Amino acid sequence: ASCLLTRALPQYVLFLECPGSLYSVAMWQMVQGVLRLLVPLPPEVPIPFGPIPLQDVALSLFLMTGLCFMLGRWLTRSPVLLRFVGAANPTLSLREEAWDEVRLGLESCIRAATATRDEESDGRRRGRNSSKRRFATELLFIFAHNGLVSIFAALAWLLSSPKLALHTFMFEVAYQIFDVYTLGAQRLEPETVLHHVVSPICVLCSTQTEVDFRVLCHLCLCIDISGALLGYCKFKLKYAHVSAVQVYRDLTWIYLCLRVVGPFIDTAIIMWTEVQARGGFFAVPGHIQIDDLGHHHHFAKTDFTQLYFWSMSVMDCFNLYFFLVIRTRGRLPPHVASQMERDE
């Protein structure tokens, strides 16, 4: 209360002296808020995210993993998400296959797809991929999970709560663990393995940075809003009567803004902050040892930032690659794009 009073009293005095000045200050703060939502401008008072004790990170990851498994097991094995989509978008025409999967159950669908793959004796690509695809409730759980992460990241930003941001980021990592467990070795694709290894490294390393947590929240919002839309669009491509080309064209703009431009800006801010905290680009952190002959030997000091920078670079290249893939599919003839979706 005393902190709020200290911040509000000067503005109240300013309003008594000149009401227009307070109005200008309020308008400028609103403009800054909107601009920071688009591009994370340097905050006036930085709030470092870390370093956070490892036991706190481990406890948060343990709790969020348990929560994610409970939600995931329930939502991927019930028609709740399908009914929600039907109620939220009544004009969306769903295929009967989506409801058939719910009636059969997720485990039965996985066993049936695996059996179909084993019966394919000619080794066609379509037979191999049919057993690895995600089912309707799994795609919708991606939408639900990433949507929840986006909401909590925005709340952490608005409430200026690094603690809530930590739980939000660990909930993001928890999904990678749940997804690997659910897919298993038979349904894991190479690009999924790469993503589910590098992404948690990136998130866990961020807990040891001194970057303002709002920059990390902005990065989280970019990734998870686009991830939620991507999961929903994949669901529509597989289980709804929609134009594949139009879906890919919409995803192209989503990926460009939220997976390329936004994350690249955030990556630059994070790297700049961490490099400056360690003395600049030309500083060589390390330690010197003197041997028995009196010779000085300089050893470079290594820490988590090298792994952090590597993981961020891999994820940025990953996102750029998929942006190019989606843009290319959006430019295909409609019948070719539809055939590709049926074959995958």
C-alpha cells in the first residue's frame, strides 16, 4: 500500500496543478503498453527473471508436469474439446472421423493405426505416416494447452509476477514431457524429437538469466499464441471441410509475425542483455592459472549462456524453416495441397 501511495501521490499532485499533464502521462503509458505488447521495449524499471534456485525450478517443474498430465489424460480421452469447438464455431463442418475417434477411444485408435502400418507390406509413405499422426483430441489439447500458457503469461506480465511466469514456463516444458510420453517411440517424428529436446533447454536456461521477465513473457506469448492457432489449424485440416490452401495462407502471416519477427527481436534483446552483463562482446571471461614455472595460462570461463544461445538459435532456425514450408504450401494449387493433407 505504501508503494502504491508513493507512486500515486506525485501524479495526484500533478493532476491538481495541471489536469492535462496527468491525462498526457496516462495516454503515453497506454501507448507504451501497446507498443511493448508488439515489441518488448526496454522497461523503465527492469525486473530480472533470475537466477532462480534450481530447487525452485525443479519443484515448479514437478508440480506443473503433474498438472499437465492430469489435464492431458482427461482432455485427450473425452469429447470435451470437440464439443467446445462445435459450440464456439457452429459453422465449422467436422468430419465424422473426429467423433468416431472419441467413441473408439485414443488407445484403440493408436492400436488400429499401428496395425494398419504393419499391414502395409509395400512400404508406401502413406502407410508409415498414418500411424504417426496426431488424433483430433491431441491436436485440440495443443490448442488448449498453449492457450492456457498464453493467458498465464499475460497475467504474469500484467501482475509483474516473475513467480507466476516461472510456473507458466514450467507448464510449457511439462507439455513436452507429456507429449513424448503420449506419442511414444512409435509415433515420434524426428522434428518432434528435436523440438522437444531443444525447447526445454531454452526454457530452463532462461531461469538463470538476468533478462527482464517481461521480455520472456513476450517471447512466450508469441510462441504459444501461434502454437495454439497452429494446433487448431492442423485440427481443421485433418477433421474439417476447409480449404487447405487458405489455412496455409493464414498460417503464413501468423508464423511470420509470431514465430519469426517477434522471437527474433526477443532473441536479440536477450543476447544483448546477457552479453552486456558479462562485460560486452569483446570481453573474454575466464580465469588465470600459474604453473610451476611461473607461466600464466588463461582458461575461458563457460556457463549456461553458451547452451542458452545455442538453443535459442536452433529454435529460431526451426521456426524460420517451418515458416518457409508453410508459405510454400500456401502457394500450391488447391488440389495439390489437399492431396498432400490426405497423404500425410
